[in-house]
Amino acid sequence: MKRQPLIFLALLMLGSLTSTFSVAQRVVSVGGTVTEIVYLLDAQNQLVASDTSSIYPDAATQMPKVGYQRTLSAEGVLSVRPELLLITPAAGPAKVLQQLKDTDIKIVSINAPDTKQGILDKVAQVALALDKEMAGKQAIDNIQQAFDQLSTPKSWAKHPPRLLFVLQMGGAPMVAGKGTAPDTLFHLAGATNAVSNIKGYKALTPEAILLARPDAIVVTQQGLTRAGEQAIWSLPGMASTPAEKAQRLISLDALLALGLGPRTPQAIQLIHQQLEDWAP
């Protein structure tokens, strides 16, 4: 029997106690991963709006927007008359959230650690909030199976590839260090973060890029479209890296790279596929 996330079992028990209450039919989801999970649970008919980071699936981009999750306005959220607001810990500012809490809107924060278990827990939390526990259980089973089917290349066991995630390409490149979503994604894929010595997102000097010795550069598809591939290889310090010499570049949809959501197994598979020619 597949191990279910402990939080899901607890939430399922709690859900049975609250099933007599009406289910919110006017929901606003704030955070791309939260919105993706709502669609995964086939609960999009309850959505009346989402934030601008909600870029998957395509249908999510067509609905009304209440702004970006970190810069919400009370007026923007209230204008769609929500009964329930699903947010992430990144949502803000705090003053706006407090204004919304002072109304009759129910606010639920979807909060879980950046781990494989945390991905499953996010699904469980959204499922409970939307009264979709059974759909949540099925989704969790499917995600777990997708993780189980992944196979890290055997050659990576002793010498995992060193990956560098570049978020911002202009000027001094902004890269993802320890404690970021790309860092977790790399480890789940069996790779190493080339800049695990730094914490969070930081600008990297040319000397630091050279010392990081990345075997491949990882960027978002959106960022690559804006800047172009040449902008990456032209970054100061990049010319002498193994990644530049092999022209090894991995591009992922922004939500795949940064969201740590239900499609994370797909992101890992894409990393494996795009590094098929890499050898230690």
C-alpha cells in the first residue's frame, strides 16, 4: 500500500466533521501552484479569479486576475466577491491580508515544506479546502506513482551533474542557491546545485560563476524567450564553464521550475532527458 501523507489523513478526518457546511462556490486562488492544483482536482468551476502567477493550465490565464500574489490589493480581491481565498505564504502584503481577514472572506494558507512530501501535502490541503478529498486522494496516488516511475541515471550516483539555475540574466545574473525551489528540484532529480554554498536568490560575480563549474544551465522558458540563448552564454564568467563549452542549456516552464507542484515528476523527467548526453 502506498504511503499517504500524514497530513492528508488528518485533514480527511477533519473534513468529515465539516462536510455539513456549504462548499465555497466563489474561490480566488493566489499562487500558480495552488491554481494548478485546483484544476487538477477538477474544481475550476468554483474559481472566480486567480493571480497573475497562475499560468497553468492555459485556461487559468483566461480568468479574471486580482494582481500578483506578493502585491495584492484588497479592492482587487473584493471586486470578485469571493467566499474563499486560497493563498501561499508568499501572498501579501500583510496589511492587505489583514484587511481581507476583517471581512467575511475565509482565507486558507496552503503551506508545506519544499519537499516531495510537501508537494503531496499541498494537494491534500487544497482538496480539503474545496471539499474534494476523494479527488485529492486520487491525485496524490497519481503523483506518487509518477515519482516512483522516475529513474536517476546510474552514472549520477557518484558524480551528479552540477546545475545552475539562472533566474535573472541582465547584469550580474541572479541565481538560485540553497533553500530555493530549483535547489529542491535538482536534488529530487539526483543532481547537485552548483551554488549550494549560497542561500536564497543572489547575484553572482563572474568569479563565482567560474568557481561554480556548472555542467548545465537551467532557465525558465519565459526568461529564455525574453533574453535569448546568447544572453546566457555571454554572461561574464560563463565562457570557461563546462556548461558553456558543451552549450548545455535546460529550459523549463516557469511553474515547473519554481512551483514545486504536482507536475514536479515531469520537470525531473525533462531534466533527465535533456542531460542524456552528459557523462561525468
